[in-house]
Amino acid sequence: MLKFVMAKLRRTRKKFSQSETGATAVEFALVAGPFFLVLGVIIETGFVLFAEYTLQSAVQDSGRLIRTGQAQNSGYSVATFKAAICNTVSVLFDCNSKVTVYVNHSAQTFTQLNAMVPSFLTIGPTITNAPFPVTYSCGGPLQPVAVVATYDWYFSMIGMNYLGNIMGNSARRLVGFAIFLNEPYNPTGTC
């Protein structure tokens, strides 16, 4: 009887090892995890790059309000100027509480202004979530101005650390930057 059972087991094992039914499902199960991980990383990388481009575009557009004197003559506050930036980027992320704005004109030349602008990695919340000190000074006609807006993008996919630049590489500080010379406008107000 034992011989019969052993022979039956050998035949069953041989049939099972030669069978190809279900092989596709097993192969897919082995490849699906890494495939969907890579696909997710590609999609999130695209979102991060698109969000940074959108933030840069919003800073350029809103900076034009300062460059032409519209912000100064309308008495824009930092909240009003930030709202002008947020009108463009609020579709992608929570702009009102997470975007940090820096506007400075405290120099006479672009070289001096460039030396005064802090690194974008320091404009925004710190590791302890302490807010960045608000700097909002639009300047007058024919003065150089720097406008910086930052947003911290926290990754949702694992394996995105290669894009990180803050918080131990678990997030990326997106930045929009514009530096320009104000146009010669007729000043009727200040920011």
C-alpha cells in the first residue's frame, strides 16, 4: 500500500511541476509589487515637478504686480500678495497655510540683493515648525526686488527620498523665485 501511495504522489508531483496553468498569475504576483511601486514613484515625481513649475509660474505672475507698482499703489499686505500667488497654485496644494512668502528690496544693486536673500531651504518652517520671519518689502520705482515663495511637499510614496531636500529627505521644499527691477511707475502708496 505504501508503494502505491508513493507512486501516486510522484505522479501527482510530476503532473503539477509540468502544469503551466496559473503560471501567469504567479508571475504577475511576483512582478506586481515592484511594478506598481515604480509606477507610483513616476507619477508622484511628475506631480512634484509640475507643482514646482506651477509655483514658479505663480511667483513670476504675482511678482509682476510688484514690478509694475500695482501692489504698492493698491496697498497690498503680505496676505494679499500671498493670495495672488495662491490663486494659481491652490488647485495643487493647501496654499494658505503652507506657502511661505519672502519679498525684499533692501539693496541698491542685484549683487547686493542676491547676497541678502537667504537660501530657499531656510525660507519656510524649520524642523521644529517654527515659522520663518515674515519679510515683505516691495520697494519703490527702479529698485531691485527679490520674491521667493516656498512650499513643503511631503512624499506619499516610499522610495522618494532621492528627491527630498528637507526633513531628513522625507519632503521636498518647492521654490518659486523672481528677481527684477521695479518699473518707473508713479508711486501713490506702499506695501
